[in-house]
Amino acid sequence: MTGLDLGAEPLPVSSTAEERRQRYEDVQQAIQLVLQGESSWVAAMASVACLLHHAFGYFHWTLPRASLGRPPRLGAASAGCRLYNTSSSPGFYQAGPPGLDTLVIGPYQGHLGCLRIPYGRGVCGAAARSRRTQLVPDVSAFPGYIACASSTKSEIVVPMLEAGASAGPREAPEGGAAFLATAAAPAEEAPQGGTLLAVLDVDSDYPDAFTEVDLEHLERLCAWLGQQSYR
């Protein structure tokens, strides 16, 4: 059916860039196949979180968070779960009702997470406010970090924008191509255009677990999801 073997071992944090790239391509193919003809926001995000969860061993909490300002076409499906796990877990926070500027927990797997996060607070809030991906190699250095789990060491949060928009370009810190949200550079001050639908939140118990490959492919996945007509 797809290039993804659902019985395969989750990819370890020690995997090479090429191994990660191939796994993401397999997961993307599986997601597109599984979601063919699907219109439900909850079903789609839960399936994405599940497939990511089983594919990567360094995704210890994965969640799509929705913004309380997300468009009506996503309906009232913001209730749901967040993805956490001691192996590999992704999840979403959805954008909530217009004007509240708050993220609401969405489909996930794992231990209990923060139910609501105001824009600008923590890594998820920074991604929501700026519409920029936040790649955080050391969460203890992030200003205003919200510790939902004491075991978390690194995190990546990718905004999902409505079709026609994309996450804004990341400024490259000296010595690195990816935007790194650190104490010296929390990416909150330059919001990008586009209606925020949700953010994909992935935590890891490993320090510096995420690379440019993870960033590139998770952004590509969120861009594709933003083009779909889930309700």
C-alpha cells in the first residue's frame, strides 16, 4: 500500500539525515493514502498523530494544537487528545474561537498536556503568535517555557496555516540554517500572514533531538494539511 511499514521499529534519535528523510517521505505517503476522502478534522489529525507516533522513536509527545481563532469550517471539533509517549508521539493544538487568541488541545496520544495555551506563552504560543516554526534544542533556555512534562528536553512546533499561506521565513542564527528559538531569539516579534488553523507540537525527552530535516518535512506536512478541507 505505502512505503511505510507500520510494523517497523520507530526511527531512533541517532538516525542519519537520509534515514529521517526517507522515513518522512514514507509517512507523508501513508498519510495521504489514509486520508483520501476524509473530511473530519478530528479523524485527520488523530491519524496524522498516530502515524508520526509509530514512525519516530524520539517523538515523546506529539500534538496538534488548535488556535481559538481558527475559521468556522473546522467546526467544533477542537475537543480531543494530545500525543505524548515514551517512544514517539505527535499532536495538534487547534485555533479556538475568533478573538480569544488561545490554542486548544487537539488529537494526541500520551500523558495529559496543557488544555489551553494563550498566544505568546511558551513554545506553542510563540509559534501561534509569530506563525513561525519554533525549533528549540534546549527548552530550559526558552523564555517563558511551559513545562507540561518535566522529562521534555527539546521541542519543535510548526504552525498550520490556511491554504494560500505558509509559515514565514525563519531567520537563520549565526552558525545555523534553521531558526532556533532560544533565550536570545524567541521568534515572537514578527508575525507572518495567514489564518492559523493549528500548531503541530512535538516534544522529545532527548536534548537537541530535532534537525533541519525534521523541520523541513514537518513544515511540508503542515502546509499540505492546511490545503485540505477538514471540518
